[in-house]
Amino acid sequence: MDKLGKFKPNKIVIEREPEKQQEYDSLYMSYINGVHTLTRSEEQQIGFIITKRRGLKRLYCTDAWDRDYEDAKRIFEGNDSIEK
């Protein structure tokens, strides 16, 4: 994770259905506030930790890059929402 941190990403994307964005926003904020204990899942063990270390306010859900490519493209172009 140190190498990923050195890359200094400004957006973190996890492979989860975009419909779960609110759920992950809530879990991440609970983690930041010291309420949520991380599970063993990669999105939490890697995604949440790197997002917090980088001081980012959220991470983004997208799934199956070939199907949701336009959602991912909007995220990387600076639109903070993947809602349609």
C-alpha cells in the first residue's frame, strides 16, 4: 500500500455496483469517524485505507468496466457523481 500511496491517486475506484455508492459512502464516513471496523474485503482493506491516507472524502463504485465505462469516465473527468 505504500507504493500505491506514493503514486498519490486523487480518486479511488472500487469494483462495486454503482447502486451501492450510498452504502459505501456511509461505511467510509463511519470508518473515518472511528465507528466502523474494517472487514477483510479488499475494497475496505485497500480502498478505504488508501482513500483515508490520501485525505480524500470518498471513493467511487463502478463495476464491470466494459459495461460502466461511461460512469468511470465521468468520475475521472472530475464529475463527483455517477448518478444518471
